[in-house]
Amino acid sequence: MLDERKAAILRAVVEEYIATAEPVGSATVARASELAVSPATIRNEMAGLERDGYLTHPHTSAGRIPTDKGYRFFVDNMAPTGNLQPGQRAAVRDFFNRAHGALEQMLHDTSQLLSGLTDYAAVVVGPPHEAATIRSVHLVGLAPKVALLVAVLSNGVVEKRAVELADDVTETRIAAASSHLAQHLTGSALGSLVAPPSIGDVVTDGVVGAAFGGLASGDHSDETDHVFVGGASRMAAAFDTVESVRHVLATLEQQFVVVTLLRDVLDRGLSVAIGAETGLEPLAECSVVVAPYEVEGELAGTIGVLGPTRMNYPQALAAVAVVSQRLGRHLTEG
Amino acid sequence: MLDERKAAILRAVVEEYIATAEPVGSATVARASELAVSPATIRNEMAGLERDGYLTHPHTSAGRIPTDKGYRFFVDNMAPTGNLQPGQRAAVRDFFNRAHGALEQMLHDTSQLLSGLTDYAAVVVGPPHEAATIRSVHLVGLAPKVALLVAVLSNGVVEKRAVELADDVTETRIAAASSHLAQHLTGSALGSLVAPPSIGDVVTDGVVGAAFGGLASGDHSDETDHVFVGGASRMAAAFDTVESVRHVLATLEQQFVVVTLLRDVLDRGLSVAIGAETGLEPLAECSVVVAPYEVEGELAGTIGVLGPTRMNYPQALAAVAVVSQRLGRHLTEG
DNA sequence: ATTAGCACTCAAGTGTACCGAGTGCTAACG
DNA sequence: CGTTAGCACTCGGTACACTTGAGTGCTAAT
């Protein structure tokens, strides 16, 4: 553990570097920190911090910049749990008061909100579907050989699956299958479906089977369906080479990877992953701040912010905390 | 109009610049073009081309690069309507044979495909909803004061709208409203809906009205709902400053702008918009290649590719043409 | 009309010198 | 003994001069 003064110096370096993106030298620290000591003393201490792996040196005659470990210490031991600026607080409140309807739109807009608050990219992962129960199921014929299964879930999500039909299934058979499905599936959780019993008619049974299979099998692809990434362009500004931007963008485009990342971080009991801690090569220069949100007391989903390792952690933590909380409350009530 | 030789030289410059991204000089053109003339002659001609606005000069001792006008001429008069590479042809065929079900998933995947073919960003705009007819409508109660209206359209799209209810509308009233809506709206086009007649019960009528209002009013936001942008990270590689990338990204994130852009270009009867022709400031360094696709003979939607002005037009045109055609055919059949 | 020849331009690369920010070390200080 | 002033040292950045070479535009010869 670091002694009092080393910690203060580290904090000063981190805060300064976050603000300016330039290596910070002993003089700057002496000025910025509350410590009434000379730059020389600061230098000695910084040498120690470097030996212990909290700081680095781009080159001999430059100031210090934090390492991942340095950021980690900063976040764990002294992130001031910043508050949002009053204007931002108001923006969040406004946003959630102007309650929009559909869940998916809501999550999408939330990712925009969060990105706007932080000026980084924001990710919002919707509630998993397995837990939700089915409120209604309908099978609708579309074309001669294809029908669409539409299920409305208790959380407001609408799941749809195309169902391939054998040749010339009549409208009435589809209707029969539809009501049979509705009768047996309504009320059960998507994660634990049991196949409806046979109805006697072999054609209808086939339709029911196909439709049911679509619903049950689709589960694994669920996660992919409701991830919303907002403001990717904002985080571009935080990097200085096109290559870095491309790597990060490419990663953000893989929804599955993003979802996994957030879940991983949460599973490890963290709320921040810094640089290599993300476990993803292309995100080596990035940090992620995550928070779960709860609906009706149950863990429902995750939100997160992705920015450069030198992101404004206090601000990002505050934004994520506030938004996750309000989002959860909003979804619980509405 | 350009004489034979000038055209050949312009073509050589454009093709070379597209390939190398470096200003091309008279010697290179003399080597690359079929013309059996000396660099000096080429120089004279290039000076003419520059005077006429087809080429520019980054600086005195550099080669020439095409202007927007130069690209325009190239595209209009001699884009070789390139063919896809055999491997890519096969990839497209494979893609459309492995027909996935739901329309939206399909469009999303198509944007990925197109982006993969061209290595630029791809945009796919789905069919407008107004033309589609309603195949089925259901109103599903979600929470005490909120229900969800779900409409399945003939093109396979599922529209959903949250409907706010007055206090304590009973399940049976919702059911009544649902079947009343189904009875009167099924079969009509989303663009020309007429309000269902009163049913006698004032509460139920209220629910019906609210639901109907949601459907009818939502039209304008339709376009936003089904634009799919794929491979934005790919086009990052084509630019050399982070700023450029950010501008383009930010534009691509505004779905409405993207849709409008594609429609505008098509409305002007173009299939390519180059640089300033896009009409969008942040896309000054970009070109867009678009094509409509038809479902059952009717114009249904648009696809497009967005890349740098020095994009590989023949390739992009070929890719867009093939994909739009196969997409249309696929949607018509399936 | 074409082209060889040539003077000219200018970006990019190279070497040198210098500045200055910042360090690490040492010796003095309280 | 911790702190600090002083100082030599390091090294990236900038400025400048110089060279190189790609490429042009013009002119005069073919």
C-alpha cells in the first residue's frame, strides 16, 4: 500500500494527465497538489512510484504518466465518486420523465444519453429474455410457405421468428396452431418452455413443432438482439491514431463481444476494467465502466461506458451510477 | 467533352490514384496507360485536364489527383462496370441461399455482407411501412397502465407501440379492443388507416383510440426504424486523420440523415454521389454508391456503400448492383 | 502534333545545433 | 533523517540549412 504522500502524488498525476493528456512533471505536481514540498521531493517519490509500477516514463526527459496499475489504484482508493454537474443531473431527470414507450427504443435512447453525458461510447444491454414470461403468442401467415411467430414478453420485448412451413398449410391450420401455441405457452418463462402436446392433426402438429422449435432454439442468440451502442464517434476523439480508432470500433461492432465483456467485468465483481483488464487485445488502450441495473429488485441488465484508459473516471462512474439507477427505477415503474 | 486521349489519361490517373492513394505523375501514366506517347505529351494533356477542372495538384512538384469532377467523369463515362471476383460472387450466392428468416435480421446481415464485399461502410434501408398491409394486430396488456400494440405487416416487419391506458382498464376490455382493432385494421395499408368505429363502451373506445393513434402517428418515425449500417470500422481505414473519421462516423450515426442522403441521391437519378454532391458537409471526402431494390416489381428500399472519394467505384458499383438484385429477388420469393 | 531537353519548384528527408522540460544525483540544510 | 537546492545530464521538439528527387512547364527541335 502506498503511504499518504505517494498517494497524493499519484492522484495528482492521474488527474492532471486525464485533464491534459500530456505527461506531467514534478513541478506541475508540486503546484497542483496540496502538498507543500519542493519538486525535488516529488521527483524522489515519483521515482518510487515508477519502481513500484504505478507510473511510467515515455522517455527520459518527459513527465510521468500513469500505468494501468496506477489508474487502478486511483479508481480503487480515491476516485472521488464525482457528482454530475447540475445541468447533467437535470438532463437525466428530464430524459426519464419524458418516458418513451417501447423498451427497445428506451434502451437505445439511454445509450445515447449516457454517451452524451460522458462523451465516450456507451453500451446498454437489455434484460435477458429467459426470465421474462410470455404474455401473448401469435402465429401469422406471411407467404405461402412462411409464417411469423410473434411473442410479446412481460418486459415489453417482442420476439419474432420466421417459421418455414411445408407446402400449402392452410390459413385455418395456422390459426389452429396459433391458438394452440397461445394456450400452452402463455404465462411460461421463455427460458423454460415445454413443448405443447399433440393436437391430433399431423399438419398442424408440424406447424406447432416448427414454431416452438424456433422460439426455444433462438434463446442463445437472444443477447445479440438487444445491445445498444451509442456515440461510438465520440470516443474517436479520445484517440490519436486512426488505427486505434479502427480497432476499438471493430470491437464495438461485435455485439456478442461487447455483451460478454460487460458480463465478464461484472462477474469479476468489478465496476471498472482498465486496459488489459478488459481481456481484449484491441481494447488495450481502453477502459470500461459498468453497472448493473435492477428491475423490480432483480438484476436485469448492464450499462457501460467505454473510453480511453485516461478517461475521466469520477465523471464516468457518476454518470453510469445515476443512469443505471434511474433506468432501473423507470423500467420498474413503467 | 473530353477527346479520346484525355479520357484515357484521366482514367489512368483515377485508377492509379484509387489503387495507390498517391498523386500520380506523367511517367506513371505513360507506363500504365495503353497510349504509346511520351511523358511530355501526357504532361501537356494533364495540364489541360487540370485547366478544365478534372485534376488537381497538391503542390507544384507532385503528381495529379482527380477532383470530384474527375471522378464524376470517370464514373459516368468509363466505369468498367466491374465484375465481382469469383470468390465474392460465390459468397453472395451462399449468403442468399442460407436464407435467414426475419426481415430485419436479413437486412442487418445484408449490410454486413455488402460491407465485407467492398471494405467500406454499407447501408441498407428496409421497405417503407406505409405500403405494407397489416396482417394481424394485437393489443397486449403489460402492466396496470400500459399495453403494447403489436402489428405484423405483410412484409414481415413487426411494428410495436406502447399504449398508455387510463387507470385500471380490465383485461377483458383490452381483449375487446384488441379484436375490434384486428377486425377493422387487418388488410389495410399502414399508410391509409381509417379509425375504427365506436363500439359503444366508452372505456374500450378510449383504448382503441389510443392504440389507433399510436399506429397512425408513428408513421413518420418509421424510416428510422429500419436502417442498418454495417462495417463502419472498415471505412475508418480509408481515411488518414482521426478528425475525418469522426465526422463520417458521427454522420453515419444519425440514421435519419443517412436515409435522407440515400433517398436524395436516388431522387436525383444518380447511383453515385461524389464528395460535395452528397450535400453533407462532413462527407466532403466521401462518396456514396446507391441502388434501389425491388420486391415484387415494386421499389422497396435502398442499399448503399459509403467510402472515401477515392473508392473503388467499379467494384463498389458491381457489389451494390449484385446485392440489390439478389436481395430484391430473395425478398420477393421468401 | 509530338517529344527531348532542361530549368525550375517544392515536399520530404537528413544533419546540426539549440532550447527547454524534466530527470537523477549529490551535497547541504534544519 | 527527511527535505531541498543546485547542477549536470538526457532527450524530444523545433528551427535551419542543405540535399535529393519526383514532377512540372516551357521551349526548341523533329
